[in-house]
Amino acid sequence: MNKIVEKSVDFSGLHAAFAKSLEEAFNSRDVQVLRKSYDNFTANSDHDKKSPMDQAFREMLMFKLSDDLEKVGALVKLSVEAVRAEIVSITIPVVLLGDIFETVTLDKCERIFNYVEEMVEVWKEEVFFSSCKNNILRMCNDLLRRLSRAQNTVFCGRILLFLSKFFPFSERSGLNIVSEFNLDNVTEYGVNGKDLDDTLEDIEDIPIRIDYNLYCKFWSLQDFFRNPNQCYSKASWKMFQTHATTVLESFGSFKLEDPRPGSTSNDDFTNEGANDKMDVDLNISDSLMKKEIEQSVRQAENFFAKFLTNPKLLALQLSDANFRRAVLVQFLILFQYLQITVKFKAESNTLTPTQSDFIKETETKVYQLLEETPPNGKRFARTVQHMLTREEMWNNWKNEGCKEFKKPDEAVATEPPPAKRERKPLGDCLRDASRQGKFFLGNDVLTRLWNYSPDNLQACKSEERNFLPQVESYLESSRDKNDTSFEWRALRLLARQSPHFFTFVNSPSYKISDYLDAVRKRLAKERLDAAKQIPGALANNGNNTENIMNSAETNEQETVALQEQEGEPNEEGELEDEDEHNDLEKPDEDNNAHSKPLTANKEQVEELAPLIGDDWKKLGKKLGYTADEMLYFETEHPDRDGGCVAMLVNWFLDDDDDDASLDNLAYVLEGLEINTAAKAVKALIERLLKAKLREDELTESTKDKNV
């Protein structure tokens, strides 16, 4: 065993000792060997000992293990154990990876990066994350700078996926917070139109004509996909709309055939078998379909992040399903950005209704083209739609400030659950309740309610359970008197508590609010009269005739005074309440003159029927007629308005229907919003009332002459 060194040792001595112990620890894959060597130098501080230990790791990697990639991974894992043993710097594992990435080729970098991906959970530990996250980000960015996005697409994607797993969602350094676009991604195109025509002379089997105009319109759309904010400009939007329409029409006129053997249509089923097999089994299981899709994905090893713009390739590109899908998905991404709400959009970046309608129509057409593009077009379209929905959710999360995702805390039961109390047998509960003269219903609330009073029916009749207000107080409440709910409740209370509800109203246009106000004043007047008559009645218990006469005279004077007070003239010399009490305080002879409801004869009904028109069936349903009865009226009177005339004449002549009057007819027509006919009925009522009034005046004058 090594002896403990009590004297301080310089950097060279520590480095030599640690390098020797590191070889032993690496061969045995045991970090305790390093720990013992580290603890031997007690006179040196931890800061003095960690620096030579770090240098020993870096030198061993660079000079002895750079060619053996498996040993590189083993050394990195040993450095992680050394960090946990607190004998090296926390960042040394990432420093080792950065050193090896800078000194080997890209092919070896891609293989070494496997260790970085496998240890993602290690880098996310608290001891590594806070100290190593910047080093890991710098290391990945250095790798991305060396890689080509066109040739090393898969390796670039692996690095970005690793960063997405390593950093939390709320890490703002990895988010495009302000929604910036990569404006450097410029698509260059252009060629002489004559040369383009020369290149397309020998192309066959293309049903669309590819000219310089279509070529320019097609590739000019990439500039809008690169910077969608151009679409908010009127001139740019007009150009985009024209070019997009032309390109999509060319896609729709040139449809692709499914290259799979035995396929005759673009559906989601797979057809297996030789080309000479005649019977195609469409009932293929989902497992076979998934296997074919996975196999086709594995076979497509080549992927181009950016397409070539050579005009000679455009015809071939239009025949490529992957090319079509890439362009159509670009349309959908652009449409989604233009329609959703983005926090950092300018206030002027809004769509007009015309633009929104065009986007919706074009989006539907793009999805249809995706479904028609083989293979598995419908499945691909559903997948794209699902991904765009998820993208909208992430956009909403960014609009809300990228709130941190936290797992819900699991509720830990610290206290033991309360012990269940023993329940008495049901027979014992019923017996105890019977002895006390009570009921037991098995539920605490029902038992308490049922035992509220010895006589439940009498308890229901208690004054405390009467929640209806008095009609006088309800009419004087400070509520909106024109509210229909208030009017309905007031009429219900009036019918229950006062005979004024049955007062005849002779005006067909009398408003309910005016009627209730008149009733309120009359009830107040009756209450004052009753209050004044009580003292007089108490004083007349001695059958004193003189006191009775005096009390009657006094009451009469007070009544006259009250009437004069309520009917006090205004500034114009007219009585304020004359119109309001006009209908309620009419003499009996005036009311009797119109006690019989007004009806119409056949000639008058024939005048009203054209105004009702085709709505007469709705009117008949309101008047209480069934569908069979209205069908009878229609078949017996097939001429225009004949059914309506027959129905109304039958209704007015029905002696059993007390509501068969012109007033009710006008009310029903207003409810059905047949306003023209309702006005005509009201005019007819006025004419009949005037004719009746003239007849009464003529009768009175005749009586006076005879007298």
C-alpha cells in the first residue's frame, strides 16, 4: 500500500502519481484506486490535487486512447465516477468529450456521440447540469458548425434531439421566443426562358405544360415560405394568391399513380402479391400495413433538406411524391402561422375577411391533394394535421410566457386513515326510533327532515313556509316594471290575492305595465280608505246615530280630498291619472257596452286572410287546431287563402271557445310576428268600436226624443 505523504507535493509530483494510479484504475474499472491515491496527499488542498488529476485524464485520452473509441467511452464513464467521488472537476467529463470531438474525423464523432446520448440522464443530474450545461451546449454547437446540413442531416438531427432531451422545456436559450425566421435561407433560381423551352422539348408523359412562367411562379413561393410576414402586404399577397392558385391547379391536373404493386387507387390498404395475381385482397390487417410502411421508410435512406432549382429537374420533381408532400406541407405551415395568434406579431399583421376565406378554401384543397398523393395519402394527411394541432398547442404555450412544466406532487398520506365506527344493525335503529316516536330512513338528511315536526302536513301549512310576497309590496318594489318576468310574476300574484286581476280591459292596445301601475294606485287608495274607516267603526259601537252620520260625512270628505289629491291637475290643466284609471274606473254601463267580445264575419276574414298568407298554419297551431284539422281545411278549400278563411270563420263561430275574439287574434299575430295582419286586426277593432259607439249614441238620442 502507498504511504500517506505528509509533506506538500508540487504539481509535477501529483501529476506523475495520479497518472500512474489512473492507469491502474482504468484497467480495473475501479474509481477507488484513484480515491486512495488522492487521499494519500493530505498536505495538499483539494484545489491543488484536482488540477493534476484533470490533466492526467486529458493526457491519457489524447495520447493513449484517441484511436480506440470503446476505451474513450470507458474513460468518460470513469471520469463521471471520479466526479461523484469528488476527486476531479465537475466539468471534466464534458471537457474530455470536447477534446476528442476536436481531434477526430466526423465519422468517429458520430460514433462517439452515442456515449453522449446514452448518458443524457447523467448530464441531467443536479451535480452535472448546473455546471456542465454551457459546456455541453458549446460542444454541440461546435459540432453543428462542422457538419453540413445537406450531407450530415441525420447527425445534425441527432444533436438537436439530444439538446431537446437534455434541456428542460422552459429553457429559454433553446426556444425561438420572438418568432424569428431564418431569412438567410434564400432559394436561388432563374434561367433564360428560351433555354428552358429547349430543355423541355423531349419530355413526355407529362400532362401539364411546364414553361418559364410556371417555373418562376413555383420557386417564387419559397420566398413567402421563408418570410410569411410578406403576406400581410397587399401587393405581396396578390402575388402569392396568384402563384399559389397556379401551382395547386398544376398539382391537381397532374395526379400521381401509386407505385406499389397491385395498387389501383390511392387508399390506405396494402396489396401484396405478384403482378400476375388477379384477385386483390383488400382486407389486409393493420399489422401488415404497418410493416410495409416501416419497410418503405427504412428503404428511403436519402433525404435532401433543400431541393435543386435546375429547370431541367422540375418535370421530374413534379412526379416525385416526396417533393409534392414537402411543398404542400409548406403551404399548411404558412396558413397556420397566418391564422393563429402569435405574441410577437405586429398589430398591423392581420388578415382581411377575403384573405381568411381564401386560406380556408385553399387549405381544404391542399389536404385533398395530400390524400391523393400516394402512397398512403390519407394516413399522411391525418399525420400532418395532428402535428399542426400539436404545433398550435406549443404556440399557445409560448404566448403564455413558456411556463415551466412541473409534475404534480404525489399526495403522501402522513396520518393514518380514521378507524371506521361500528354501525348498529338496521333492526336496532328502527326499534330505537319507534320507541322515541320518530322515523328512521337510513340517511341522516332524510331522517332529520322527516322528523322535523310531529305532523308534517301541518308543518307544510306553517306561515313560515309562505314565501310569496304581498302583491302591494311586490308592485311597489324598485324593479324594472317593463321586465317581462316582473309582469308575469305580478299577474300571478294579482290572480291569487286580488280581484282586480279579473277587471275587464276594453282597450286592445293596453300595456301590461300601465295596467299594473293603475292596479297599484287603486290598491294603495283602498288601503288608505280601509285605514280611515277603522277608527270610525270602533267609535260607533254605541249605536249613536249622530256619530254615525258625522263619521260617514268625515269619511266622504276625506275620500273626496284623496280623489282631488290623486287627480290634481298639472301645469296644462289636465288630470295626470285620468288616462291611467280610465280602464279600471269606467262606469258599469260603459263596460257593459263592450262586455261581448268583438268577432269578425266572413267578409272581414276574407280581407285579413291575404295578409296572413302562408303563415296561417302556424296561426292555426296557436289557436289550438290539430294537423288533421288544418289538412281538412286545406283540402276542402284548395283555392288561395281558402283554408285560412275557413279556419278563422270556424274559430269565430265556435261557441265553446271563449277566447275567439279579435283582441286575442291580434295578440296571437303579434306573438307570431305577423305584424301586417296584426295591425289590420287592430284597425278593424277600432272601426267596430266606433260603429258600436255611434249606434249607442243613436239609441240614446232616440230614447230622449221618445221621452
